[in-house]
Amino acid sequence: ISSRGSDNGSSTVTQLSTMKILVAAISLATAPLSALAFAPAPLLKTGSSSASSYSSLLQLSADPIVNANKPTELPDSLSDAASIAANACHQLYLNGGSMTRCRVDFDTSIGDETYTTLKSSTEFMQQFVSSLSLACVEGVREEKQRQVMKLVEAKAELRDVQEQMDEATAFAGDEDEEESEKSSEQSDILDKLTQREEELMQIIANQGFDPTTDSWAGAKLRIYFPDEGSAALARRDWKSEVPSCVEFSACGGVQVADTSKDSVVLFFCPRAS
């Protein structure tokens, strides 16, 4: 598991340190029951001299990068594992620059053997992408806060709408011939309440995202799937699971999507293509 970094080639120590950076940059092999997570640490600053002293060895052994390949405590949950992986990738980006590349491995050996690698990794990928978007894409955290508030407001309004619908339905059942003039008005009100109920339920299903008013104009995180079929399913099923900055594309074929705003690019299970 590696990430490409820079190599100045000035000395043996520099080359050795760079190799350590490449090996320890980031790795993740995690599953809820039996896997271990490894996270990167700030990049090591190398000197030009090949001689090492006792003090420098102590400093090297105390550096967090030395502990990067040592097992840490098991994550509390799959969501926690995804968050650890996302934060590790973000830390690597901060240390390595905009052209940093890394690989995240997810252990699916304990899962259902009848599932494909893509299907077994989907839940982790959704949570990993959400955490990575919050860490790397500017404005996503604020949008998430707005959606949480909108979700709370939608749930409260839905209760009020349903109460009004119950009252309108009860009134319609008790009306007599003399109140037939009010029947059409009540019917219109009930139709509007029903329509509003559907809109609120859709907002709740989308975790606070309202497709009629919410749109994303900032930087984007793009996921490349092995094929167009997988990408199309993700466009349909992932919208309520990931932030609106996420875009879905497929490896191969003609690339027509506008990638000028892409700030993070992920390749999901490329070997499945």
C-alpha cells in the first residue's frame, strides 16, 4: 500500500527516509470484527548528512512515522473505520501536496462470499466518501449543518401537516348536505397538504437535502466506478448517503463530464472492471 511522494536523491539517508514515507504514507485494512487500521503521520524532514548520532536516533524512534505501521486499536464501528481512513488520507494530502496519490484497502474476506468486491465495499465506501468530503472539500461541513437543521424542521413540519390532514379528513366525514359548498375548499386544502407531505417525506428520506432548492457550485469529489452500470446505480442510490459535492463517473468510454472543479478523485474497486 503506497503513496507517491517526492525524492530528491541527495543522499542514502534521504532515499531511505523517502522509502519509509512511501511505505508508511497510508494504509487501511479494516473490518468491524478482525481488522486493523493504520494511519499516516506528518512527513519526516530529512537532512543532507548520512551520519547519525544517538540523539538523532532517539528523535527518529519518537517520530510518529515510526509507529505508522504498528497496529492501532480496532475501530468502534464501520463508520469509525471510514472516518479514520478519511482523516488519514486528508493528513497525507496536507503533507504531500495536491498531487499526492494513495490507496485504501478494505478487507472483505469476512463478508458474504456471494457478494462481489464492489457490493461488499459499498457501505464502507459511502461512509468513507462522506467523511473525506467533510475533511477535504470546502463548504461541505456548512452544507451538512444546514441539512441537519432542514431535516429537523422537516420532521416537525411533517407532524403538523399530518395533524391538519387528520382534522381535514374528520371534517369531511362529518359534513352534511348544507356544508357541501365547503367540501371543495376542504378537498383543495387536503390536496395541498398531501402534496406537502410528500415533499417533506422526500426531504427526510434524503437526510435534509432538498433537490428543488439545494445545488452545489463548489469544488467536487469524483468517484470513478469500474463500469457505467455501477456508476448509474450509484447516481440513483447514493444521493441520500453522500454529500451533494460528490459526482459519479465510469472508467473507460468517452469522458464527457466537466472535471474542471474536481479537487479529489477516487477510483472505486478498479480491478472489478
